[in-house]
Amino acid sequence: MGKLNKLSGFPELLPSGRVIEQYILDAARQVFELHGYLSLETRAVEPIDHMQRSGEIDKEIYVLRRLHASAEEADPGLGLHFDLTVPFARYVLEHAAHLDFPLRRYQIQKVWRGERPQEGRFREFTQADIDVVGKGPLAFHHEIEMAVVMATLLASLPIPPAVIQVNNRKLAEGFYRGVGATDTQSVLRAIDKLDKIGADRVRRLLETETGLTPEAAAKCIKLASIRSLDASFVEQVRALGVTNELLDQGLSELAAVVTGANAERRGSVVADLRIARGLDYYTGTVYETQLVGFESIGSISSGGRYDNLASNDKQSYPGVGISLGVSRLVSILIGKNLVSVSRAVPSAVLVAVADEASRGASELVARQLRARGIPCEVAPSADKFGKQIQFADRRGIPYVWFPATTDPEGAAGDTVKDIRSGEQVEADVTRWQPPPDDLKPRVFSNVDTSTALRESL
RNA sequence: GUGCUCGUAGUUCAACGGUAGAGCGCAGCCUUGUGGUGGCUGAUGUUGCGGGUUCGAAUCCCGUCGGGCACCCCA
């Protein structure tokens, strides 16, 4: 057998890592459903030309073909989807007649991108998306809702505090027009590079490539430096002395998102006018999310409002959505050792086996525990009890159950041992219950998130 | 795709031209049916792969494959 290499960018978790991932997936599902989002899944494959239409041409798409496709067979032009928004837009158009609008759905699936992997960036990864899509109009208040739902989910996880940074495309575009820019996309793209290349080089880009006057470029950079936890950013923008109708609309929308979301989840959202986002189909609020203390890894959740998620001749479907980068978040938690798990296996109890002749008695104990919802397994072999306890210890199984011995000298009933404390007590298999904390693997934070949160504000 | 860097035991790493080693982990015993601590003993490698230089290569050179990071782009 040849040497098996792990594939770069296609992560596979160890059992304890998978416990963390599943914890997040369960939490996402629970929070999304609590907010009324229904679950959808789309196929993994989309026509390549359809995926390219809404993004740039150079998307890194994995192409799909049959191994036995003959040379003269037409290439169906299929690829693995690189996000969940484009397939969802296609799904909405295709099934519109059977859907009720506004439609709120969540979608948790793998996506694939051919980019070179690095820290927190993979070629195969899981996203958890929520979107609300309207038929014709879509009320603005859903743009507040996105931030609230995601903030609720993030707050429910044992992770460092997360801050959702929001901006508004109308605000930015109106401002750029107000200072005389014609190609607002290129201003946005330059501003997006502020973190990477710095203000001086962005200023030069704006003056040379976008053709802004030095004053206009300076104002655009000034705009990007504005940041506030409440609506006070509005005055700061006004102080720059730019007037434009679209700008006004953007200002009031962004103010509504920041005050509205923070009213529900204090400190969850900050207006940050530097947030640009490369994708050109956003038309209103845009979101990015940083984990406090781990900003360098990039956004763990982002999205925005798009007036034209999908459209056909008769109808257009505006939407707003936000996506949690599950794989990225999990990789940070594991890589930076931010969380621990109580055990990597589901079993709360290992039922010991005295000898192979009495395995049936042990199986019966296990059946009775399972009937009451207690995950358990029976020891694989009738080793010395020390070995069986060690078997449980290595897996983090907290309890070992010793069935009543048939040995007349033993004369004892069933006992259960908490192998962490060593305490062993008599127990009735029809009544014994582990503490709720021990029933399922637990995921807990290794860092004191409360102080970290205070420092960030 | 381009650039930089790194591939040694299950794992983390050492040895930097002269017989491949340590910690952790693993197995056994001390401990004859209740683990963890401690003590003793033991097993494990085509040094990623291929070629070259050399009396001699894990070490130097070339190629190749793979990993990591940066650019690009994004969760």
C-alpha cells in the first residue's frame, strides 16, 4: 500500500474536532429554526456558466466530469458549487411556484473552491447560510434581523466574543458619487485593500486608477476610518460635508441596523465604514465578522443585501443573507486551542463484561440504559477490570457499569463507578441517571471570554 | 498559477559529512479481576521519492512529490 498523504485544503477532523464541529452545527440549526428559518439543501453541482454569471469570471471552480465520458460526448459543463447563495438563487427561480415569500431558509452544506489553502482557508469547507428572499419587494428590517440572528448564534457558542461589522453599499456609493467618482466599484475595491496595503497606497490608487481628485481620495479614506457602536457615525460622515441622496438613505439604514441590532444584542454590531466586500452584487447592508483577538484569520461570517438575488422576465427576487464559515471557525477553535471537549465518543457509560459467558447480562444492562436515553457501549472483551476501566478512561467515558456478579461470594448488586473521582456506588439500572452534564460530550471554552469582551469595547 | 520555506519513529523534535537518538505515546512486568501516580523492561524508521557528488549522505547538489506561509481571492 502506498503512503497516504493528507490532501492540502481538504481537512479531516479527529473525533474530538468533530465533536466541536457538530456542536456548532447543532447550535446553528437550533438558533435558525428558533427564528423561523426552514431547512433546504441544494445539489452539490451547478452548471459552470450559471455560477460565473453572478460573480467574477475567475472564480476557482472545481469542474466535474465522468471518468468514462467519451471524447465526442458533449461536456455538460458542471462544477461543484463554490458558495450556497448562487445555488439557492437558482433553486428559488426554479421552484418559485411552490415556495412562499418572503422565504426564510437556512442551508448548511459543503462548498468547494480551488484557491490555494492556508490558515483558516480550505478547498472544501462547510458554510451555514441564512437568507430571506422576497418576491418583488423585501422589507428593510430583515437587514437588522440577519445581524441579530447571527449574533444570537455566535453568542450561544463557547467562543471568544465576535463583533459583526456592518456597512452599507448605498452609503458608500452615494458618498463616492458625492465626491465626484464615476466608477464607484473601483473605489470600493481600492478601499477594500486598506488593511493590506495601507492608506498611502490606497490614496495613490484612488488618484491614479480611479481618477479622484486628491481631496476626494482623502475624503474616501477618511470615510473608511469611521467606526462606532451606535448611530454617532452619522454625524462624523456629515462632518465630511458630502451631500447625496443615496448617501442619506444609506446613513439612515446603517443607523437603523446598528441601533436595532444592538438593542437586541448589546455590543454585537459595530458600524465600520471600512467594510467593503469584494462582491459587486450587494446593494445595501454588508456584514463581516471578526473574532476578537483573532482578527488576522479574517471574517468568520459575512453577507449582505442584494436587490437582485435572482430574476426572470416577470419577477425579481431581492434577498439578504449572512453565512457562517463553520470550517474556518472550527479550525480556529482547534488550532488556537480555544475550546476543549469532555470526551470524543458519545458513550456516557461503559458496561463492563466479567467473562464472555455473562456478556448477555452486560448487553441487557446496556439495553436498559439506552431505553432511557443514556448512550452506552459494552466492553469489547472480558479483560481484567483494570483494562476495561482504562478503555473507558482513554475515551473519556465517565462511568463504568459493573453488572451484578453471579459469583456467590460476590453477592453484590450492580455498581457504577465514576472513574474521574473513583467513587463507586450501588445502582439500579432502571433508575440510575448520570448528571445532565455527563449525558453528552460537552464543549467548553478554554479562555475567559468575559474579560476579553470588556477589553474589546 | 507565482514566490519563500519545510519533509527524520505513532507524535513532537534532535543529530548538520563518520554506527539515526530523546521526550511523549504504545506494549509487558512490579500489581492473580478496579485504571490514573511511580519504578523497571521492551518494540517501532527504505530519514517523502528518484538521481548525483563523496571512501562515506538524514546532512551537500539537482529533480520530483507532499506540507506550511505569502500574493490573488474569500467563510
